[in-house]
Amino acid sequence: MRPVFFANKLDRESAEYLCLFPASCKGFAVLHSVSTETILDNVSRVPIVSLIRVMVVDDFAGWRQTIASILHEMPELQVISEVADGAEAVRIAEELKPDLVTLDVSLPNLNGIDAAIRISELAPETKILFVSQHDDPDIITAALNTGAPGYLRKINAKTELLSAVAAILLGGHFLSTAVG
């Protein structure tokens, strides 16, 4: 993943920068103790050194558009592809190597869990956030066992998607409040 830097409003005078991908942040101060809420509420969106490239995968076009619309609220996120099935998601992820994939579980041609496994093999730097309606603990466990750092219930997408994305891009994990 390419590093992404944000100037923090609170630290602008000291010229400290928040780096979302610390392993590749040489020469920049890395602020590890910043909460997701602080990122969403207090980070000015400039300067952006590199955009975070996101692929949205869901078989329902209206839902893909909803997710993309929410993601556009964070100008550092760039939706590079919207995909309707699991097999196509694997092919496009291998080609484009997105930084993040939002992935439904129920997909035609290849389900989201199997797609996540293949995407992780072909694009290991890509992080996966499951965004699904399923609340079955076995399905959620299977999704997280793919190595995906997050699972978000669609019912909470409007209120939790940006927090989930921020947590995952900072190297954390996210589990929707509507789970369990």
C-alpha cells in the first residue's frame, strides 16, 4: 500500500503528519494514539500525498452506489471500481491492486468469503472490509477467518462505514455494533 498522509489540525503548527501506513512512513512523525473519532473529526484533508484506492463489491447496484456515496464523504478515498460478482472482484483486484475492498458475502459466481481468500492471495496488501446483511455468527466467523480485518452489517453502513474504513486503514479491526 502507498502511504497516505494527513495534516492534523491540532498539530499543524508543529508540522506533524499522521501516516495511515506506518511501515512505509520514513521521515514522518507517526501518531499511533489517535482515535478513529479524532481522525474523522479533526483531520484536515490536506495535504494528501496519495489517494486510498477502494473497490466496492456487491451484487445490488443500488447498494454499490450507496457505499460509494458514503465513501466519497472522505475525499482521500477514491472508488476505482464497482463490481457485481465475486469472480470479477478477484480478477479486478488482481489487476488494480486496490488498497481496500468492501465486499459482500452473498455474491454470484463466487461468494464473498471465497473471493476474499483469493484476493488476499493475489493482492496481499489489499485490506478487506466485509459489508453484509448477514448476522449469522458462523458466516461472520468464516468471513473474519479469511484474514479480513472488518465486518460491517449493512444496517449500520450509514453510521459506521467511515469509522470502519479508518480503523482498518490504521491497521486495526472493526466489528459492527449490530453483530452479536
